[in-house]
Amino acid sequence: MKKYYYYIIITFLSFSVLQAQQTQGGTYTLPLTGTSKPAGIVEEWDKGGSAPVGTERYTEEGIVLSHDRVGYSGFAIDDLTIDLRKGATIEFEYAMSKIYGTGYGPGGGMTFFIFDAEKTFKLGYGRSALGYAYNESNSTARLSGLAGGYLGVGFDLNGHFKGTGGMTAYEMRAGISEERYNVAGVIPGVFGNNYGSHITLRGAVQGMTGFNGNPVLFSQYQGGSISSSEITNAKLNYNTGEYDFGTINTNANFDIAEGGSSNAVNFQKVIIELVPNQEEGMYVTVKGNNGGSDMILIDSFYYKHSFKTYRVDGYASGGNLKETLYDFKTTIPEKVKIGFVGLSIDFAQQKTIIRNVKVTSPDIEEVGEKLEDTYEEICISDKANNSGANTKVKILESTNYNVNWDSFQFVDENGNELGKYLYENTFAKWEYSNYSKEVTITIRDGSFRPNEEVVVYYTVEIDGIRSKPAQIKVKGITCGAIANPQLRG
């Protein structure tokens, strides 16, 4: 009688720990192209709005922040902190597309933002504040700005992000007011057809309440070709608090509104370079790429940390805004996080998608345990049908850390969830037992042969923080003439 057996070599998972994995000269990437919520992000939706959730939100195209009228949502990368005093470059792809089959075009916009890592993520007001700035109002529309906001880069299709509010009786905040236009000797409609499709930089929040600050630092039309005599930008005069209006158009070949349609989305790439001037300020460069070479859109704009600007103190009896000149001051937070918000407003319907975020900095920290990968070998036939071959791997066998075993997830290499306790594809089935703390791997592909491999990733929460994806790799090895009776010939 022949004896049949598996010869299995098990390499148990060892555990290497860094509560904050720091990479000098590091690069962090987040594709956001999975069909479940990516690990490492926190999210917020407007109350009662129509921002997408579930399968409408997490797509292979990217994470969808808006797709219906009057709705906005955003997310922050919660497992990454940056020391901005050493500078950083942030790249991402985005699309603000119209919705195929509707009578509405894109409208609203999106914001990339930077905020104090010590603050809990909380979006600002939507609509003309693009989820970053505050809104002062006597109605329920009163809402503070992004908690701990340091810098907001708005991609503003309607053009109201640079103003004091899109609806006079409903919205009010610091911005380029009618009086600021008058002092500059231009009319409020000076931008004409160039009013919308602006890239606008707004500064940090002031005070503890979140209802002051967020001044407009710079705003530039980025909606296509113009004549050389048309007003295209406004720049804050740091000495007076007034605005200088100019005709500079750094690169007219990049139109922020070229997002295509929801059935044929056109993604564009943005690169934001941040270079600190010690504690005095920050140089901000914005580049765009629509499939060719990088184009400079805003060239080394200087975000000074101390200057004069106007705050808004309500309305005077004549209906005009009351504005008061004050000394704005901010500093670079000790550590910062980044995020995005997208929205549709009024008679517009816009699909806002973000994907392929990349952060490069001399000093970044990825929060979350770094687990070592697991390598496993399984003895299989080099001729028989190997479907059904299986083995077990015990995970985190030797650790004194506070593991939340209920938090186990199978994920892809980018942290996108594949399944809670079960994941299977055409090659293998992976099952996690919360009782035994084991993963059972069962080969499904009958043609699986020696030297071939199957791979999956997993994450768990340790001390309340989700770990980085760890790999389990199973490799087939030859067992000579010995076969397993469970393997079908």
C-alpha cells in the first residue's frame, strides 16, 4: 500500500514594528483605483447632500467625490504625515467631467488641501468655498473652514472661490470683494469671460473658531486661450491688503475643465511643488499635464506667512460688506496631512474623480505597522491536477502587540479591500479563521505547477491603527513521484 502525504515547509510570519514608518527621501503612492474603500483614508460627506457612496464611490477609475447636483465630499490621507519644512511634491490625476445623458454641464470644482496633522479631519463649507474655506451666515449654512487648514488650491469652475460668497444673503467670507475691485480701479466684472475656470490659492485659517482667515492669495484663469490684453489673475498685495490685477497667463494650453464625459473620462495630471523659505513663507508651484509634457501654471508663487489683508465683519446698513484690515499670521504646522474635496452646485452635475496620488518629500511618515511578508511552500505534483491542494499559515504568532483580530482584511498590494475573511480568484482561495488566527490557502487552478506562485495581501489593526499591507506568498515545489491522494489525476 502506498503512502501519500504533503511535505510542507512553513515559514512563520515574523513581525517587524515601527509605529510610524519613516522614510528619508521617501515616496508615498495611493492609486485609489479599487472597488472598495482604500485603507489609510478618512472621509466626510456633506449633510443631506448627494455625494456618492459604496460602489458608486470606489471604482476602478478612481475615488468619485461627486456625481449629482448639489453634493460634495472629500477625503484625507490619514496614514501619511509630512514635515513640510523640508518641502514636498504632490502629484495626482483628476477629472471633472460632465455626466453623460443629462442636460447639465460640470460646475463647482475641487480643492487640494493641506492641513495640520494634529487636527481631526473636518471639511469646510461647500458651494463657493469648495470645501476648504469657512462660511459666515445667519442661517444653517454657517460652517467653519477646514480644520487646521494651511493651504487650499482650488480648481474652480464657477469662479466664486476667489470671491466673498456666491449668494449675498447666504454666504459670506474673506475674498476679493466689490470694494477691493473698486480700490484697484477695475469693475467687479473685470474678468469677463475669464471669471470661471480659475486656480485659486487660499491661505490658512485664523483664530480658534475657524470663521476667520482663509484669505485669497492668488487667482488665475486656467480655462484656455485668451487675448494678451484680458485680465486673467489677481494677486494679493502683502503690504496693503489690496489686489493687483494682471494679464499674465503662464500656460493657456491647460484647461482645468477638460474632464470629458462620464462615459469617456479625460484625466489630467497636476503637480504641486512646495519649497519652504524657512519659517517666513512657502513657494508654491503648480504644474499641469494633459498627456504631454509638464506645463507650469503657477510659477513659484510666494505664500508669505505674515501680511496685511481684510477680514469680513458682516454687512453695513447699505448692504455692503464691512471689511477690516488686519495682520494675518501663520506658520507651517509641525506635521501636515493632505486631502481632496469635489463638488457640484446649483444647475450643474459634475463627476469628480481623484486617483494616483504620489507624495515625494525628504521627510515623510507612513503611520501604521510594517509587517514582514510571509513565504510558504506547498508540495504538489508536476503532472497531476493540483486543484484542492491546501495548507495553513498562522499569522502574527509571536507578537505582544494589541492586535484587533476582528479587523483582518484581505487586500491588494495598495491596501484596497478584497474581502473580510474570504477572498478567491481563479488561482486560489484564501480563508482566514478568527478562531485559530490562521489563513488557509486552497489551490483552485488544476494546472498549478512547481515553481509557480500565488500571492495575497492582508492588513490588521494594531493598537487601533491599520497596518500596511503584508504579503502571503505560496510557492509550489516538486514532490517527486509521491502524490497526495486528495489530488485528482
